[in-house]
Amino acid sequence: MTKTMKNKSYLKKGCGCLSGGILLIVVLGIIAYFVFKPKWHNEYGQRFLDVAYGNRQHNTYDLYLPNDASKNDSLALILFIHGGSWLGGDKEWRHGECYTWVQKGYATATMNYSLLYEEGVSLLTMYEEIDTCIRHIERFASEKGARIRQMAIAGYSAGGHLAMMFAYNHSHPLPIRFEAIKVGPSDFRILFPKDKNAKDEDIENAVFCGTGKHIKASEITDELLDNVRILNSPVCYINDSTALPAIFAYGEKDGLVKPGHYHALQEKYDSLGKPYELIVFPNSGHDLMRDKDCAERYDSILHSYCKTYFGY
């Protein structure tokens, strides 16, 4: 069995109850995109599609610049990262948000990133690709006459996890003023509980996906597996110096990213006294589609954060 198939096998078998959820998320994302597919109008601004930022298959992004971008010396970027359980999804799923916020005067972008079924790809690959993508966006925008000086990072589901990991545990090519997270897994110890019946192959791939290192099952201890979970849990990196102003949105009836994830974030931010907004969608699951008032509140708070932390 190839390494590529091993990665895929781990996520299908090693994640237990998430296996069906992974497929469901991807299918729902595709359906939602085509049902609610937003339309671009040229008066929104300028758009640049499928810009390559690296050499891998999924190393592309779409960038949207407001019409007055060249006149703003402190132009802000909002980078949206799609979900799909680290196995699927597409940047197109976040086009609607890009269209909405570019009209309000912010540069927006949505990126693709390498996925775990690809040869040699781990979560660490994705973290580094976010960095590479941001640096490329800054340079590319400059070539188009737009000076991006600051940014916010936003993500949905797996994209929310990646956004938090980058925000809390990575140097920032641009100053990140705040983060906006929807149903992002904050703690892998909750998402991937211990499985005493896991096969050696799945254990090996769990370690590879989380560390990028190939280690034989016979050498993998329970302590190592716990450390892998901690290594990829955003909540474990939140401290007084890393806790960015944040907006968190979660579904109370989410059976995949359960309420424990937002409880962990809430507890950490409260203990540090750092600013955040938590929006719990009481009737919604992972799709956050059953509480229109909460969705409107999220957008309102996001606009408020833009004005407060971007300065316009």
C-alpha cells in the first residue's frame, strides 16, 4: 500500500465515528456551493483567479481587491480557508464571503492547500502552505498596485483548525489583527479520542499526519500519541502573547465538532482576559444553517472587528 493510500486509510478508519462525517461534510459543501453559488459582478472590484503560490497540485488562491485598493496605504486582507476534513473541499466554497467583504473595502482571498490523501502531506504541510500563500498574496497584490499591510485569518471546520494553528503557533508574514473561526476543531484530544482497537497501520498514519514523521507502530507509545494530539490542538498554544482577538461560531447540535471545542476556547480566553466573541447557534449542527439570527450577528460582529482592528 502506498503512503498516499495509507494517509487516506488513516482518516477513513482511524477517525472512527468521523469517517461518515468526513464524506457528509464534503458532500454538503458541494451541494451548498452549487445551490447558493454566488455571482461575481465586476463592479465589486478586481479578481484574480487560480494564482499559483507553490508547486503542488492544490497550491492556488483567488484574490479580490476593492476598487480603491491603490488609495489605501493600510489595506487589510481577509484570508478565508475552506473546510473538508483535511481531505477535500475547495477554495470556491468561500467565494461568497470574499464577494461580500471586498465590497466593504477589504482585500479578500481564499486558498487551496494540499490534502492528506496526497503523497507526503501532513498537517504541517498545510501550516507552511498558509505562510507561503500569504507571502505570495502580499507580493502579487503589490504588483497590482495594492499595498496590503495587515490581515485577518478566517476558516471553516478544518479550515478553522488550520487558521487557529497558524494564528497561535506560527510567525505571521503580515500582522494578523484578529481571527474569525466557524466550527473549527480546537482540541484533537476531543476530536480524536483514544481507540484501543486501532490497527498498526492507522496508528502509524495518525503519527505521520500529525508530525510528518514515519514511525513504526512498535515504537509508538500512548504518550507519543497523546503528544501528537496536543501538537495539533490550537487550544494548547493559546497564551498571553498568542491570543488574538477572536470570533468563534459553533453549532450546539454539532455532532462532529462538539461543544467541548468551544468550551475549551472559552475557558482559555476567559482565563487570560483576552477579547473574543462566541456565537453559539442553538439549533444548528456543523453547517450552521438553522439560526439565521446568529448568522446575521456573526456578520455584524465581523464588520465591527474589521473597523476596530483594521481601523476602517
